[in-house]
Amino acid sequence: MLAARTGAAGSQISEENPKFRRQSGLSTGGKDKSPKKASENGKDRSLSPTGQTQLRARQLALVREVEMNWYLKLYDLSSEHTAAHTTGMPHRNLGKSGLRVSCLGLGTWVTFGGQISDEVAERLMTIAYESGVNLFDTAEVYAAGKAEVILGSIIKKKGWRRSSLVITTKLYWGGKAETERGLSRKHIIEEIVRAMTHVINQGMAMYWGTSRWSAMEIMEAYSVARQFNMIPPVCEQAEYHLFQREKVEVQLPELYHKIGVGAMTWSPLACGIISGKYGNGVPESSRASLKCYQWLKERIVSEEGRKQQNKLKDLSPIAERLGCTLPQLAVAWCLRNEGVSSVLLGSSTPEQLIENLGAIQVLPKMTSHVVNEIDNILRNKPYSKKDYRS
């Protein structure tokens, strides 16, 4: 799957620096004006947005169970043959598309072709794959293209069926020349929506999505696609963690309910800030100690950074009570949002990846009471007066 990035043409802004990642734009449209369903006794009955989401989730789960049982019976198989059963990894639809992705994916930003060796990269992918992960994310700009090459080489070496994997890459920050970056026809054949439609029609990709687009831009792309009978985006890649909530919790749900765009989120540990390693400063071996990550160090030692560390200390007792680590709690917190199709993990060691994958075991413990406890500590829950009941 391809994802188109936003950015000003000719911009010299570094892809590595989240300080320059564009913020989400204004939400579009109003409330869903579909008529409410009537109950059996003729009276109107309505559910809260959360209740509606849970009802739809149960309905979809029932449909998938019926389809899976039919398939297994048709080919004389049992549930033990499915990846979800053998690994315990839940899968979710990517937005309202039919594409099923593991709720945890493996990202390659900073690590592949840079921070880690090819051998460690192979070990990480093997652990992820054997744990039920089918989603692997990369981009043409990661390590100047090396990340894509390493990812492909490992898949070929391991002999994994390509049909069992979902590979996402992103375009915009390409080469150094003006014609080697951006979203022009020269770079990806044509204007964005038409180009992505062409790429899919040619069999080079099966779906396309966006990365760091505003809600207004995504809605515009959808409108263009529908107007000219082309293929619209199915997902948006957005930053989402305990300290970054507005876009995923307020703006993207509207797009999901109106046009079916799902959320694939990244940086669940806020570039390592939530890992706990920066509780007493910046360790010499950490990412924030590197010269090219001075922006991260500045964020950690700032007044806001110190406040965040204090909040993390307050969250630690909750993690201890649930029998998990703080990173596992943070990842599970992201997954508890049913609007999130998949959370991309970034790990530099097998131990980190194994720990983060353990968030799957914490997810069932994320009750409304636990979530409210976390919200009371964070005090940053975004407010939305939108009602998406259908």
C-alpha cells in the first residue's frame, strides 16, 4: 500500500524531525444526518457514540466469524490453522476497506539501514512475523531508500508468502533533485489521486492512503476521487500517543464515519519518551543523545517534557496493578481506541519488540475504569461535540 505525504514543494524540512510535521487541519462537514433506527415498540432509541461503535464492532465480528467458519468448512480446515489462533494477534479492518491488518505493525523509521544492523533488522522482522504481525511499514526516505531495500531482502530471504503480508511505503521525500521528491507526475506519475488510481490499476499497489494530511485535504482527495470515478484513500497515518490525541480522537473519527478512512498510528511511545528511559535525564546511549536528534533532547528537558515525565511516574502504579510495563500500557492504551486499525511499533532491539508486542495481553484489561484513571492523570482528553450515530 502506498501513502502520500504532504509538504511544500522544494522544502528543505527534514523528514526526521517531527517538529516540522504538519498539524491536522479543520474537521469538515457536520453531523451525520442519517435517520435514527426505531426500536420494536415504535419508540426512537439512540445509543451513545461509544455504544454505536461497540455495536458495529460486534456485528462485524459476527459476520467475520460466519465467513471464517464457512471458509474453514469448505476446505476441511479448523480454526487452529488461522494465524490469529496460533499467535493470538488480533486483526482489524483498515478503515472500512476489506483489508485485514494485524493491530500491531512494525515500522522501520530510524532503525532499518541506520540505527541497527541488517542482522538485527532480520531478527526483528522474524519475531514480528512469528508473533502474527502482517503489517510492515517503510518509506522511500527512510535511510535514503535503504530501509525499503532491507525490508524486501529479508522477505525474500525468509521465503514468506507475499500474499500473507501487508507492506506500506510512503512517497514525497525522495532524492535530492527537485524532480525526485514531491507528489508530481514526474515523481509518482501524476497528480495524487489520479496517480494512486493508476498505480493500483497497474497492479503496483492494492490500496493507497495518506500520511500527515489534514482532515480537509483527505476529504478533498475523497471528493476528487468520487467526482472523477477514481480510487479514494483508505487510511491516514497519524501520530498518536498519550500526549498527542487531538487528530486521532476528534478529527479522524469523522472521516471514518463519513468516508470510511481508517487510522494507522505511529510513535505510540512518543519517540521513546514514554519508555521511561528519560525519567532521570538523557542517557548517553539513547536516541536523544545523538546529534541529529537535538530536537528530541530539547523536548525532553523542556518544562513540558518534565511535566510529561511526572505524569508517567503517576501512571506507573496503574501499569504495576495491571501486571505490565509502562510501554505496554501505552501501546495497549492506543489499541483500546477502536478507531485505530493498527499501531506501528518502532524497536531497535528484539527485547524492546517482544516487550511491546506484549501489549496484546494488556488490551483486555483496558476497562473504562482504567481508561478514566489514565485520563484523570493526563488531563488532556480532547473535547468533541460531534455525534456520529447512524
